[in-house]
Amino acid sequence: MIGIFDSGVGGMTVARAIEQRLPDYRTVYFGDLARSPYGSKSEETIIAYARQNTEFLLAQGAKVIVIACNTAASVASEILTREFAVPIFEVISPAVDKAVAASRSGAIGVIGTRATVRSGIYEKKITGQNPQCRVVSQACPLLVPLVEEGWFNKRETKMILRRYLHPIRLKNVDTLVLGCTHYPLLKNLIQPRIGKRVTVIDSAEAVAAGLAKFLEENPEVEASLSHEGENLYYVSDITEAAADIAKRVFGRPIDLQKISGETFC
Ligand code: DGL
């Protein structure tokens, strides 16, 4: 199985891209809704959660792990890669590859949670690839709750987006990375507010393409993945808002299964 985790259901944008790209492989998703949001938590806590989520997915039979959460990826991906023997994929590197390739001026904007922006991971990876690039980052802590409330077409959401994007616009970026699972769901509102000439990057498809390439090149890992059964969607808590987001992402109702146990509460 391909194991995918996020702090909630926003990471389903990544799960969906993987399912579309690799429809013959079974996936198991875990959304840690009981402990989300991760974006406002300390590094230590996020790392502990990411470890537990990985262990849960491995116990379900995952042979490959995808960290669909930008916040968890930004602080825990190197640690998980060191600690676990399975291949670990994350959402940041593919977004960085796409952004560096897309940017003509080298001025790249990044929006994400407080923890992602604080980690400086996008700057590090972008300038690591091209030292000429200039990165402008902006934490947007109000966007996750707005998406979770389903406020997609509200005046307030548009106003808040304008406020967050204004300082980035002033820096004349030509590329903007959506560095959070929830932001692709606001893409239609973000594009006109950042400017139609700015390339808006979302990493879900790039992660799926990277994983497909890896499986082609690593037949021993490919052979360990199951093709039988249904895709599974586990969560550590179920809320109406989460079920609505899952439905919006997949375009159909998703059977979210709540796991029990003391770890995830
Ligand atoms: N999944 C998180 C991310 O991509 C957003 C939600 C949260 O803060 O937990 O950064």
C-alpha cells in the first residue's frame, strides 16, 4: 500500500492526485484531525505526530510513505527518512522543482502555515537549487480555518487573501508556491489576487508524478505494493467540515473511518 498522511483532510488533494496517477495501487490515507492544526504547533510536537502517523500507516501495510502535509514535511521529513526503512516522499521538493523551473525572474513567493514559513525550508531548497532566486514568504494562518469552514466564496475570505498576498505582490514575484494542503482549494481566488501573470504552483500532481517515476525505477518497491482491495481513509476524528472537504476534493462522498486509541487524541 501507499501510505499518505496529513494533519487533516487537506492532504486528500495529494491522495487524489496519486490515485489518479497510479490507479492500480492501493492507498491508505491518515488524517490526524483530532490533533490538527499542526501549523501552529511547535517543531517537537509536529515531529512526534509525524512519527506516530508513519508508524500507524506502516502497521496498516504501507510500504511507501507520502507526507502530504507541508507543515509536517517542513520539520519532519529528514528525520522520518533517517528513522524509517521505507521510501519517504514529501510535498515540498516537487513544488520547489516546479517553482524554480517555472520562474523566469527568480522572484518566487511562498505561502504556508506559520510553522512551514518559520522552518525556512522553501528558501533553503529554492536557493539551494538556484542561488540567484529571491524568495518572499508569507504565513497565512487564517486560510486553513476559512477552508475548513467552507468559506470559499465569502467577501471576508477574498479580503483576507488580498491582505496576505499584497506584500508578495509588491515584491513582483512571477511564481507563487501554495505551500499548504488547503490552499489548492482556494486557487481560484488566489490567482486573480496575485495576478494572472504569476504561475501558481501546487505540488499534488508533481508528488504523484515523482512517485510514479520512483516505482518505475525501483521494481522491488513496486512489487511490494498491493493491488487488491479498496483505498482506505482513516482519520483520528470525524467532523462534518472534514467530510465536506473530502467530498469536495474527490467529487464524491468518502467513507472516513475513525480510528480509536490513546495515541491520536
Ligand atoms: N496540513 C497543513 C499544511 O499543509 C495545514 C493544516 C494544519 O495546520 O494542520 O501545512
